[in-house]
Amino acid sequence: MPPSLLTTYWDQLYAQRTPEQSSWYQPYPTVSLSLFAETGLPFDAPIVDVGSGLSPFLNELLAQGYFNLIATDCSATALDQHCRALPSAQAERVLWVVDDVTASEHLPLLDPVLLWHDRGLLHTLRSPAQIATYCRLLHHMVDAHGWVLLAVRAPTAAPVSTPDAGLLVQPYTTAEIAALLGPSYTLHTAREETHQPPQGALQPYTHVLFRRNDTRREGKW
């Protein structure tokens, strides 16, 4: 789906549904927060939440006291809803960036981050070009010794029959994610989770936490 159509699709979806009606809805991100705690990042660490939408993960980081946060999504509607739902003092601690990671314009201009968090965006990318662009942006943004925390649909014996937000998903094993990120990243923790959506069948997820070695971005975007 071209970026312009994808943006329209997500804007309409967020305008028409409440979070509780979405297949990815999760009231409390237990596994993501558990893995995040293993990073030991200080409160001023720069953190980007990719495909943030109405992310409860971001809400919990704000509640813990983190303040150098970036929420990015291709849907301006989603980010506007999220910003308005927060107390103003918390919303001001977040940089809200409308951008598409498969055709990014704004994120590459930002300073490096120490954590890249993505729950459920990577596995919606189906074309090799989209995936390559996503990985290039990740490599550009994550600083040396930074962390990558991903949650993706896990493979099952049967084909994936329940898409996310009406989009087909690409399941990943931990080994496949490691191969995607490449040798600059070392697996720290992997954990499986069974997600119960508001409607429909259970969804197996793989959560992985990787740490980057001492490599850094080279040159301009």
C-alpha cells in the first residue's frame, strides 16, 4: 500500500474505532515493560515508540517518569487522539512526529535514540523494500549500545488467519529477527506471549530485546 493510502487507511481506522475495538488492543503491556526494565535506561534516555498510535507502553513510561520520548506514527489522527488523552504535563514530555517509517522524512533528522520500541508495526510490512527501509531507519536512529525492543506475530503451525487492523502480517521467529537486524545487534532476551484480542482467535507474539554494539550511524541519511 503506498504511503499516502496507508496514512488515509490508518487515519480512518482511528477515527472510526475505539482502542478497545482494535485487534492489537492491550490494556497493559506487561511483557514489553518487563523487557524494558532490563535495559536500566535512565529517565532522560531518548526513546522512540514506532507505530505508537494510542500506545499504553508510552503511557507507562510517562507514568514512570521518562521525559525524552518520541511518539511516531503515520496517522496524525492517532497521535492527536493520544496527545489529547494525556494530561498536558505528560503530553509536553513527548515529541509527536507524524511520519511513515517506510518513507521517512522527519525521523532521520532527529538525534540518535537509546531505545527503539515497536509493538506490531514491523510484522505488517510485507514487501522487501519496505522492510529494508525500516531496518535502514532503525540502524540510523539507534545509537551505539542502544536497545531494540520488538514485538511481532510468531509463526504457528497454521497460516496466519487473523490480520492486524485488516492487514496481513508477516510472522517472525527470533532467529529471523536476528538475521534482519544483522551482526551489529546481540540478542539479550526473547519471550513468547499469547495475546487475546477483543474479538477473534488468540494471537502468538514474540518479544525480543536486542542491544547494539559500539557501531554508530555513519554519514547523513
